[in-house]
Amino acid sequence: MTTASGLNLSNGQTENKLTMESPPEGGWLACMAALACFLVIMNTWGMIISFGIFQTYYVSTLHQARSDIAWVGSIAVFLLFFMGIISGRLTDAGYLRITTISGAVLVTLGTFMTSLTDEYWQVVLSQGLCTGLGNGLLLTPMMTLITMYFRRRLPIVMGIVSCGSVTGGFVARLLPCVFASLSVGGVQALFIAVVPIINSDSSKMGARMGFILASVGVGALIGSPISGAIIASNKGSYAGAQTFSGSALFVGGLAVLAAREVKRRQDRKEFWDKI
């Protein structure tokens, strides 16, 4: 089975029927792809953002320091994004189905094994490693699939599917997680929507999406320890960590503007023209 833009879902052969310039912008398959992406984000990001619930429970039952438990969440977030390098390339090669099925199996296995754990190392392996690997095999393929069906409507579609993280926060019954989900979802929707604009080769969409998400994973892995060290050095004050986070977002915004400028010059357009 092949999508409208030539992404084969079942084997390693691709058949380009339509170019990236003419995705269907709707239809039954497109809506089902968007729904699948929504559910994947709900289960991946929803779990990540709600990790505070698990952390409180693990600290009280496993008698581990919060900094130790935080590594479980950091590993899971890192793998969620970094595995995009592998899952994105597999998606480009036509192995979307086997990749997502493998991810679903790993997430299910990791979740059930987590319920049986009573040692710290078991939690690291089940929830951090196994579930994290499974999430990483799900997120990038679903994000890539969306770009095969939408171009003009991609920003709004990504905004809708990113609400899956908000739904995950509601399921976890934590109001702070809901507000965090709204913030993360907004940023997530924007940077994913930019990828098909600056990338003209649809055959490499998954690989490039995976590379971007892998970069996010590195930031997710080291960001929390850095912020924690800043807070500790400031005797519990969050001002330094907030400055660090804001500065990182600002630099990231400049990088996006730089990418847009390069694309604008390649297309020989004016500065205010829509790309």
C-alpha cells in the first residue's frame, strides 16, 4: 500500500505517484493518519509530561533520590527523539508498518514490565529503556506520515494532533501537566510543520525528520541535568534555570530564522514573501 505521496507502508520499495508538491490535503486516509498521530502523541508525550506522577511514587517506594529517578524520565525522553534517526530512515525505506508495530509491542511490553518492578534498575530497563525505545519507533514515522498527506494545512493539522499531549495530561489528572502540554504542543507543532517547507525531497523526509527529533533528544537528555545544576548552584532559585531555558529558546528561534533565510535565497524570493 502506498500513500498519496509515494510512501510505501508495507515493504522496502517506493512508488512515487504524486510529488510532494501535491498532497491530497484531506480525505479518509489523511484523517486516519492524523488520528493515529494524535493517539501516538497522547501515549508518548502524555507519559513523558506526566512523569512527575511516577517520580513521586518511585521516590516513596524505591527509596531513591529524586535525581536518580529523574534519569528514568531523561532516558525515555532521549530515546523518544533520538530513535528518530533509525525509525525515520526505516520509514523512508518503506518499513513504516513493521517499525510502528515494533514500537507498539515495545511500549506495551515496557508498560506491563514496569508494573512488576520493585527495584530501581528494573524501572530503568522497563520504563526508561524499553518504553523509550518503543516511543521512539512510533513518533517519527507518524510525524513523517502526516507530511505525506498535508502541506498547506500542515500547521493546523500538526497543532491538532499535538493536542494529544494535552489529552495525555488530562488522563494523568494533573493540571500542571496540562499547561505544560499546551506549551510543548505549540512548539512541537511549529517545528514539525517547517520540515516539509525547507525539504524538497520527499524520499528523505523521514530521515530528516528523524535527525531533527534526534537533536531534540540530545537537548532533552542534557537540559534537565544542566537546569538542575544551575538551580542547585543558586541555592534553590529558579531564576538562573529560567534564564538558561529562555536563552536556549531564543537561540533556537534564530536558527529557524536562519534556515528560512537560506531557503528564501534559494527560491529567490523577497524577505516578506511566504515560503
